[in-house]
Amino acid sequence: MEIKDVEKLAELARLDLADDEKITLLKDLDGVISYVKTIEEAEIDDTELELENHNVWREDQERDRDFSSDLIVGQFPEEHDGFLKVKKIL
């Protein structure tokens, strides 16, 4: 990579970098790229890929709940004609 590559990346990311920041970023990116190249060199020919697919979803289950409008209205501090009264919010 070169400074022009870092400048292009900074432009795409809409970053305003100082010259010393560009140099620091260039060194960091060179380190990342060399690490990726090291990983690419790993021998994986004799490794067997094991994929196991299974359903992670559970079936819906009905739950017994005592939710009714009468129960909820009865527990609320104020109500008017079956509606819950709340404070006015502006």
C-alpha cells in the first residue's frame, strides 16, 4: 500500500486525516495485510470441513395468562369508561 491508497480510503470514509495520521494508518494497514497473508499461507488441505445444520427455532407454545381488559383496568389507578387515564403530556 501507498499513501495515495490511504488517502483514497480516507476520502471514501469521509475522514480528514493529517499527514502524520496517514503515515500511522499506512503502517497499521500494512501490518493487517501482512497478518492476513500469514493466515492465507496456513495449510488446511488435510482438514475436513464439518457442517451440521439443525433447526434452532422452537415451536410456539400457548401460555396461560390472566390478561383481560377488565383485569388491567381494575389494576390501573384511574379509568374512565373503560379507558385508562394518564397524565397529559405536551
